[in-house]
Amino acid sequence: MGTALKLVLCALVFGRGLHRRLPLFGLYVALVVMDDFAVRWTYHHWGYTSDMARRVYWSSLGVVLFARGLAVAELCWTSLRNSSAIWSITRRWMALLSLAMLAYAGIAAAKNSSPMIAFLLTVERSLDLGISVILVALLRLGLRYKVLLGGIERRVVLGFSVYSTFQIVNNSFMKQWIMKYFQWWVSASVVSFEVAMLIWIAPLLRPLPPLAPPPILLSEETSVTLLTQIVEQMRRIVEELKRLGKSRWK
């Protein structure tokens, strides 16, 4: 079922043209499909418990995690691109969060006997937590500053939020026993991702609505009127200052 949902999602994302509106999300979906086939092919040829399967699984996980982070950053930019001041502040915090996440993962990897696995698991946990925080903050900024996402973009945000929140809960309960019950942990992650895919697929069953134009703070006519009034007021102030200056020197 998971592979079928991934193929349907990928076909809809590229068939409906969502990849042109959200190119990094389109890349993420394509990489998810490629990851699924690469892992399945590896399991078929080398076996589930082989060293090759382990290397392919963890390597592909790293690529998909990186793509997921880029897709979330793209959603933030899409929401805030018309508010340059807010985006300027937000991207700095996102950069600091990314550096802190990588530093924490690097420290965890250095202390572990399996550095790559420890690094990727720590990155995944940090990324899920970061995504949850960022998307909640994005929602609050949207409500406060009226920089709301479109309908399809909100569904993408919802899907990422559901998946990341479930992963946080899953990792919190399974942290101590993740290697012993690894298969159950993976199965729970798969189910949560299938739920996210269903959230993304539902609006793509219909043609995408056209993009809403960026918000206009003032219409052209209103802007011209206000500018004319300001210039006229400044002209009067200058004339008054000239009059006062002349009367002073008389």
C-alpha cells in the first residue's frame, strides 16, 4: 500500500503541476519514490539483514531527511516571501536552528559506536521537533500578519505536521528500545507517513486552483491620492516656513 500511495502522490504532484508551485516539495516526493524502490531492490538482492541493505537504508534516509528540510523551508518562504522583513528575521532563526541541530547530531554521533546511525537518528528527531515548531510559528505569523498560505500549501503543511508530530511521540517512547524493536518502530513510521500522503493526495484529486495574487496593502489609486496629499502638505509646510523666515528678518 505504501508504494502505491507514493506512486499516486508522485503522479499527482507532477501531473497537476504542483512541482512548479512547490519545486522542492516535488523533489522531496520524487526522492521518496526513488528511496522506496532502491531499498526494496536492495532487500531483494542482498537480503533484509545484509550490510548492503543497512548502508542503503541509512544513506537514503539521510537524502530524504535533507529534502524534507528543504521542502519545509520552501513552505516558509512561500508564505513569507511577500513580507520581506518577517522573512529576513525568520530565515536567520531557521539557519541557527539548523546549525544547532547538526551540532547536536554530531556530538551524539561522536559518542556512539555507530556514528552514522546515531547521527541520522538524532538529525531525524531534531528535524521532526524543528518542523513542528517552525510550522506552528508559521501558522501564528500567518494569522498575525495576514500572510496565509494557499489551500494546497496548507495541506502540505498539515501533512508534514502530522508526520513529524507522530514521529516525535514514536521516538520518545521508543528511544530506549529502538534497536531491539526496530521493525515495529519502522512500521509505525510508515503508517504515519501514509496518513500524511493521504492528506496530500486528497486535494490533488481535483485540478489546482489558480494562485492568489500577492496581498496589496494599498491600491494604485489610493497610493497616488495619498502621495499627492502628502506632497501638497509638504509644499504648504515649506511655504509656511518661508513666510515665517521672511517675517523674522523684517
